[in-house]
Amino acid sequence: MRKNLLRFGIFFLLTLVFLFFFIRRVEWKEVLGYLTDVDLKFFILVVILVPVHFATRGFRWKFLLMHEKKDVKFSHMFAGNAVGFTVTLLFPGRLGELVKPLYLAQKERISRGFSIGTVVVERIFDMFTMCFLLGIFLLAKPLYSSYFQGKEEAYSSLQLYGIIGVVIATILLAIILALYFFKEKALSVITLLLKPVPEKISQKILKASKGFIQGLKFFHSVGNLLIYILLSFVVWIGIIFYYWIFFFAYKISVPFFLLCPYVFLVLIGASIPTPGMVGGFHYFSKVGLTSLFDVDLNLAVGMTIVVHAVQVVMTCLVGYVILWKEGISLLQLKKLGEDIKK
């Protein structure tokens, strides 16, 4: 109980800090005016496009799962993404990252550890893909500098964030490759580290570790690896397209490729484990809009509130419909993720 209170307190404090920097110097009368000042046809398209994200992620996920089970239902992969993101949006600590693979493991009767391993791989490739696109954006600066001028401090921050992202993703990729290609040695080390732990618990952890390592076996197929890399670009180009349409809804015309740094910043904000991405998403979105595209501060705040609200409402709506049809409660899913953490 004390541990949960401490964790909740940290997440709550993080949320307040980011919200403070998000709303300071804001004139709310102007923000309220911007909330509804949208081009309706583009706004409706933005609402409709939210579930497409679950579909592209689901299709990509198939190439990680096929080494364990070839006939995984697309509907289960779609639902796994939808309910996972729903839990992430409603509870702190990005609990949905665990709920997503555990939900699929139950539905398809595959190893929990294997399913979790595929999601770890997925997140690493997400980071690599966006860092790669950001790198192209920064290298191509001479080509667009004559008609697009972001603030220099914004470019410096993007370079720093990009380097940090590449370093973290590279370290994680090196670890999971070592776990898979030196499987026996890795399991020996894990067994040694578990010696002080009671046997019943250590056996469960060891079993989960073996399953996790099995989840990495798609690295043995170069063809599937290349397809997965290609699909990672499809996923993130789709996300960039979503925000591109959203910019049109607010009558802001920006060349498609130049949205890469904004989406990268949004990714950073969304990765901060606050409830519903509140705070982190908002602050980094505002920074991206004002420093990269010179958007008015009040408009940036209004746009951020709207795009976040659309994503939360539509994601939770899809997630709730799936859970309602299956007779599963949100608290059951939450418990599923919390149990595996213990």
C-alpha cells in the first residue's frame, strides 16, 4: 500500500510539474476561442483515423508473433492494442504496455513471457524508427531552411533528444540480442542472481525469462526482420499523417515531412508515465508547436488539448466496446498488469 502511494505521488507530481509549464502565461479566453475554431471535415477525419493506429500496429505485431503461432487472429492483435492503450490512458505507470501482451497471450494461448518479449522489441523499434526520421530531418536542414525556420534552440534540443533516444534504443537492442544469441549463458546468469530468492518465486521468474527470450527469436529471420523494419516506418508515417491532417483542421499548412520533429517530441511526452499522458504530452506538444512552427502560444495550447482529448475519447471508446463485447472489466485488465509486476 505504501509503495503504491509513493508511486502514485511521484506520477501526480510529474503531472503537476508538466501542466504548470504547459499552462503558464496562457490567456484562457483566447484558448477557449481556438478550441472550436476548426475545419470540420478535417476534424471528422482526425476522429475517424484514431483506430487506424491499432490496425497498423496489429499488422506489424504479426511478424513478431508468427514464430510462435502463425494463425494469430488479426482481431485479437487489434483488440490487444486498443485495450492496452485504453489502460495506459486511464491508469498511471504505462500499465497498458503489460496489459497488451498479457491480453493477447490469454486470447491466443501463447506464453506470457514470449508475448511480453515481442512488445519490448516493438518499443525499441519505435524509438529507432522515429530517431531515424528525426535524423533525416536534421540532416536535410539545408534543403528546407529557406522556407522553414524553427528556433535554433529547438534544433539543439532535438539533436540532444535524438542522441539520447538512439543511445537508449541501442543499449536495449544490444541487451536483447545478447539475451537471445547467448541464451544459455543469459539464463545461467539469471539463475545465479535468483539464488537468494525463494525457489517458488525464482522458478516463476526463470520460466518467464525463458518465455521472454523466446519472444526474441524473430531475429533469426533476416527476411522477417527487414519486413518488420519496413512496417515500423509504415506505423510512424501513419502517425505523422494523422497529425498532418490535424494541422489542416486548424488551417495550418506544413509540409508532411516537416512534422517529424513535432511527432518525435510528442512521442517523448507520451512516454512519460503520467496518467493518460497528461502533462508530458501537453508540454512537449506545446513546445513543438511554438518553437518549430511559430504557432501562437494560446493556439498551441488549444490544439494540444483538442488532439489529446480526441485520442483519449476515441481510444477509450474502442477499448470499452471491445471489453463490453467480451464481458471483461477494466479493473480486471488493470489487475492483470499489476499481478505480473509483483
